Amino acid sequence: MRIHLLPSQLSNQIAAGEVVERPASVIKELLENSLDAGATSIAVEVMQGGASLIRVRDNGHGIHREDLAMALSRHATSKITSAEDLDRIATLGFRGEALPSIASVSKLMITSRQSEAEAAWSIRGNGTDEGSESITPGEVSAREGALVPAAHQAGTTVEVRDLFFNIPARRKFLRTEKTEFSHIETVFRRIALSRFEVAFTLTHNQRQIYQLKPVTDRAQQITRVADICGQAFASNLIEIECETTGLRLWGWIGLPTFSRSQTDLQFFFVNGRVIRDRLVGYAVRQAYQDVLFHGRHPVYALYLEMSAEQVDVNVHPTKHEVRFRESRAVRDFLFSAINQSLADIRPDSVSGASAGLVAREQSSVTNYAQSPGPRQAPISLQVREQMSNAYNTFFNLARENIPAGEQLAVAEQAAHVESYPLGHALAQLHGVYILAENETGLVLVDMHAAHERITYERMKETLQQGGIKTQPLLVPVSLTMSRQEAALAEERQEYFAELGFEIQRLSPETLVVRSVPTLLCESDIESLVRDVIADISTEGDSARVGERMNEVLATMACHGAVRANRKLTLPEMNALLRDMEKTERGGQCNHGRPTWISYSMDELDKLFLRGQ
């Protein structure tokens, strides 16, 4: 067959295969166009999961009458004019492919009016060659018959009907109405989280699902986060804000104990653009590695701001991926900011009711901060006197059996119960838990988990201060690998030395390991070195050695921590509480379990139905 040009309709449908995967893809493209048009209010209406109708209405700048026909032509855009503009793209869309691609697989109508225009105008695209060929400014007048006057407020409405009506094979692959709307809802939620200053509404089958008002301050932003992601998500967040040269990160990360079995509550935005990036995911996983159960995923809503020149968004047709010009600097910045925020969590910075380092949505206890309950009214004087006499009798009997030293400790801590976030120890329960009292209520501490975290953090600090100690191998380990891998290892010998390895290349395909970190002398050296080389080839460096060392330290800390059923004195218990308050990541043990929880007096009152 001879080489020939594809018909414009066919080329548009091929392009639509990349841009328009399902109704949710249409919603994404149209919402991004509305945001680029400066809209402050956007309404989305869909019918039958978007298969029969998608309508997006905004109050943006609108489209000039003479540009409406050109808007349906491929590569027609108002957002870039030259190749230099690709280096500093500040808009969400820029390729000019979305509208013609959508028009080639649906019955599309655009109605738009600029604020200074006297009337609105409409144009239709019917999924055929008519109306989809390339248009030049000189030909617009010939197409004016396609423009129809319309009544419309300032802004634009794009209506998409019968998606994939002319491509039965694609329409057959659409899922159920419920599934398709679930994808639409996911796209809507992500974009609504990207622009707090914009009002959004979503209606499905004439039933309003979301109505989000524009917000500005952080308190209102948290309210939108709760509306979109749920109250449990919003109640277990830590606010984060960090800035360095050319980079600013702000938003919220979830408490380690509020984790998920999937990544459905992970939102990351770069200059207001929703992205799913492997580099970002890697940095977040590294920051959470010491505080999460294996197989669990953190939750977050993070916003990275940087100059447009430092990020390339022209990587993928759907624009879900980006490429950072200084990827290592961005990754290190993200890791450092999130890791330090997690390390700074202290008992006095986390409300016991909002998390208490335990996910309250899994508990029967209601969050007292959100719904304060009534307290019991004071009882009458005579009854109080009778109860006081009875309790005094029991207290005197109990006090006779307490050693004099601990009696003094109890008396002293009663006078200073408000001094510490974790309060003062009262007793030990079954040799496992410490019961303590602080100014808000009751604190329960898992003494083994708490001591394990304290020991682990001290061991890591000692290792960092003393550097990585190496140990020569009595029998060097020989590795056979590809020429490329061996050359990479030889090139990065200094990097391996920083990790505690002495590596030498013996032949084009052979490496020998002569020294390893002392802590890892019992590890599988061959697998570890191969994994590090693989990481270097893809990421530029590797965190596997540090992770393996931390695993060894965690095991040592676990074996060295105080064991269950060991009786502690009150001074020992209080010393453990004070260490917990000073220890980084003290809210979780090395395996991700909580080390303490707290119940306020309001929560305890509700448990006992007091005041009801």
C-alpha cells in the first residue's frame, strides 16, 4: 500500500484514543479548560455515568465568536505561541487536542459568551468530517453559518452527548453506569482539591452530589477536604508547610495510624496540576517507612509550588505525569519536609481525640472535639459527703499497702498533673500497659512498643553521629552481571564507599565486594548490591542500604526493649513517659503500631453515659 495522509476525522479519533479513554477523561479535559479560562464557578452535570450526557458550565472569560469554529480544530490553542512557551507552561491544557478529539467521538455543542460581548454563540460538532477539518483564520468567515446565536451568561458551556456513538467498539468497553460515575467522581474530587478558590458542583442523573463553596483560609480548606474525602480523613491530618530556594510545599499529611490498604486518598499537585508521579510516591514512602505497617499506604493532600521553568508537563498525552529538571533536589526536599513533620509529632501537638495516635473511626468513641457532650451536674451535698466518707475509708486502706516512696511520688504527681502532655503514671496494667493521668483525662501506654521506639531512635542517632562502620569480608563476594551494571558500579565506587561497601571490578562482567557495613555482615550481600545497582540506574541513588540497616536496628531495639510482664516502679514509668515526649516518631513503634492512646473526660463520660 502506498503512503497516504489519514483523513482528518480518523486522525482525530486516533488522538481521541489517547485523550478520551472514558467519560471521566472528558470531564478532566473540560474542567481544566474552565480553570484555564479563569472560572470561579464550575457546574458539572452528567447523565447515565456520562455516557449519554456531560455538561460543564463555567463563568470564565469565554471564547471569542470568531474563535469558536477554530476551537474544534486540532492543535488550535490560545495558551502557547512558540516553542519557547513549552519551557514555562503555566496552564493546565496547551496542546489544543481535547475539544477536537471529544468532538470526533461524540455529539458536541459549545456555547460561549465573553463578558463584553452583546450575545452568546453556539457551534456544534457531530462526530463526522464536517466541522472537524483544520480551520485557518481566513476561513472562519466561510464557516459563520455554523454559528448560532444563543442565550448564555458570560462564560462557556460545553455539552457532550452520546459519547462513542460512532465507535461501537469503544462504547462497548464502557463499564456500568455506577463504575463510570465512580471514575468521574474521582476526577472531580481531585480537581476540586486543586483549586480551593473555585466553587464546584456535581450533579448525576439530576441529583446533586457535591456543592462546594469557594474557600480561602486554612480552616475553610479543611472543611472542603472533609467534604471531599470524609471527616475521618480531615480529622487525622497534620498540617505541613516548608519552603526552600525555588520550592514550597504545603498541605496535609495523615497521621501514621490513619493509613489505608490502597492509595485512594493520596493527592499531589504541582502548581495546581493533579499528577501521579513515581518520584513523589517514592519520596513519601521513604518518609513513612519507619512508622507504617507493611503493606499500608499513607494519606495526604500536598501542594508543591515551583517555577514553571523547573517542571516539564509535556510528557504524557493525559498530562498526569511530569518531569522535574532537578528531580533529585525535589525528591530530597519532599522527603525531608515530610520526614521532619512526622518526626516532630509530639503528644502535646496531637489531640488525643482527633487521633490519640489511633484511628478513631475504628473506635466506638466519638470525637469529643467535634461533638462535645454534656457533663454530669454536681451531685447534692449530702450524697457527696456520704460518698466522700466511703471513698476515704477505702483510700486509707489502700494507702497502707503502698510503700512510703511511692506514696510520696503519687502526692507529688497529683500536684503537677498538668505539667506534661502524657501526664503522670498511676499504675501498671497486667505488666503490659501504663495508666497515666494528664490534665484532659486518661492516657494508656504500651510500654514495650514505647521503649522499642525510644531505643530505636537512639540507636539511629548514634549511627548517624558515628558514621557507617565497615568490616572486611574474610571471603570476598563475587558477582556476575551485565557489562552495563558492572560499569555503573565501577563509576559509582565513591557512592558505594559512602554506604560502607568496598567494590572492585575484576572483569567486564564481574564485581567483587571486599568490605560491607558492620551491621549488614549477616545479610544477603549479593542481592543487596544488585538491588542498589538497579536503584542507581533508575533513581540515581538508593535507599536500600539505609533501609536494611534500619531493619537491623529495629530488630535490635525490639529485642532490647522492656518485655511484657515486667513490673515497673512509678519513677520508672514516669521516666518512660518523659522519654516518649522527647522522642521523634514516639507515637508509633518500629512496626507502625501506636504506642499510646488517650481518652478525654468527655469521652469517658460518654462511655459511661454520664449526663444522659
